[in-house]
Amino acid sequence: VYEELEAQALLGISSYLVNKAKLDEIIVPSAIHNLDIIQAGALPPNPVELISTQKAANMLYELKERYDYVIIDTPPYGLVTDAFILMNHADLKLYVSRLGVITKKVLTNNMEDIESKKIENIYMMINDGDAEKEGYSNKAYYDPRKRAKAAAKRKLINKFKRK
């Protein structure tokens, strides 16, 4: 898909948000039936400011009116604020982590942050490994000396597990 988009690589969301392109100009049909793509566009000096604007909110509203589903691929949660800002516009959030790449500490910190910000409708998908074997399961957090803290972490993890 990206090969098809190379000619329009500089047009994207950033182009639209700085008034250098219209919404219809940044929407690119893909080779997959009923799947259109909008690239990020050229990296602006102020990406967080741009996605925080009313124009960005209006753009996402317009896209939701046109399409059955709008999927936003963001940088990793916790790495930059983009993901958190864009979550405010999403009906459903999917937190995807790769075992062996994300550490238990980072995963736990991110989940605690998500919980403290009261982010709703978030689901977690762990890929590329066996959670139990890698030590990311509930049991990995059990420590008899820290029973209360471990129980809180298990509760948090269970909240994100798919039932």
C-alpha cells in the first residue's frame, strides 16, 4: 500500500491542518475495496499543537460522518502525548503491545496511567509471545510481601483482559 502512496507522501493530515490541502485531497483510495488511507504528511514543527486544535477535532468528526470505521494509528502510548490526545476522539481504543519488546515495568506504568486518566473503552492486545511464559500474566505480579499492591495490579490487568 505504501508504494502506491509514495507520490502523495507529503500530503496528509499535517497538510490539511496547516491549510495546504483540502480533506478530499489527502484521502487516498487503497487497493483494498472500501479502504481509504490518510497519511500523516510532512512532519510539522508543532505536531501536538496541530492535533490538539478544533480543526483536527472537526476533521475527525467529518471522517466519522463519511466512514463506518475510522482507525487511527498512533505512536506508542507513553512515548509521546499524541496517542493520549487522539484517544479523546476514539470510540474504542486498542492498546497493542509486543512481548519481549515492552517491559513489564513500562506496561504496568502505562496501564496505571490509563487507569488514572479514566480512559474508557480500551482493550489490550498482546502479540508475539506467550504471556504466561514471558512473565506478563497476573501471576507475575504476585508477591506475598506486597499483597495489596499485587492485588491492585492484578485488578488493573484483569480490567484490560478480554472476557
